[in-house]
Amino acid sequence: MRDRKVATRYAEALLISAKADGVLTDVAESYEAFLELVASHQDLITFMDSPQVRTEEKKELMQKVFGEKIEKVLLNFFFLLIDRNRIEATRDIGEVFAELVEEELGVIRAQVTTAIDLPADLATSLEAKLAAYTGAKIILEAKTDPAVIGGVCVTLGDKVLDGTVRTNLDELRKTLGETQVR
């Protein structure tokens, strides 16, 4: 991310505008779809980032391509980015905006690390337990790491719930290393 401060400022402004219009989830979905579309069309990125292309031409293209497909508040937001020469920050702003929307909707992402793929039934059970623990809707992001040996490590924001065999072995090794033997 180039400048998180700038991205946060714009993302917060979009969040406030979308909430005021009552279209927060729609704007979040449209923004995500926009980013996916733009990522697959390098020529569009080149056109929008080019200083040789006039501001009006960029706005006309945005209106033609997205005018009827996205919410008015989002289209106006993109126009603002074009006017302020910040259109290149669209991806960074989108990432921060997605985080803010999840926070606003009470959603927490939980990174779950296990030694093997987490079976669907255990993932569902873990998701329900984490939702009860946090009082929020949980989105599990599972990954595997053979180094954990067994157990599970869950990261919820700045909290880490580590019940892996690797961590327990490391703690045992540390304890045994500090123990005085006669």
C-alpha cells in the first residue's frame, strides 16, 4: 500500500456517504466487482493513470462503462478521485474500505492455521464457537502449515489463540531448559 493515511481518509469518506444513502453493502459489493474487473484489464488501468488523458475523458469513460451498473455515490466517488488525481489509489482505498465495511457490519476475519486441511464440519464448528466467543460474524481464512505439527492457531485481529503442538513443545523445551537439575 502506497499511502495508508490517504487511503483511509478516502475510504472513511466513502463509508460515510454510502451509509447516509443507505447503500453501504451495495457499494461494497460494487467496489469489489470494480476492482476485479479493473485488475483483468491492464489497458483500462493505463488509460485511467495516464496524465496525457484529460479528466473529462476519464469521467466519460467511467460514465459509459459503469454509469448504470454501480451506485451513484460510488460513481461520484470515482469522479472525485479523478478530479484529485488519486485514481491510482483505487485499489488501496478499496482494501481499506472493505475493512471498514466489515468492521461496520460486525464481521471479523479469523486466520486459522492447521497442519492439514481443516475438514468442513470442524471449520463450521470452529466458526460457530468463535462467533459465540466474539459476538461477531466470523469469516474463516484457513491455511495449512505442516510446522504446527497438530492443533490449531487462530488469529482474530490482534489476538492469537495458539493451541498448536509446535508451541506447546517450544514452551516445554523452554521450561525444561530453565529447570535446575541436581
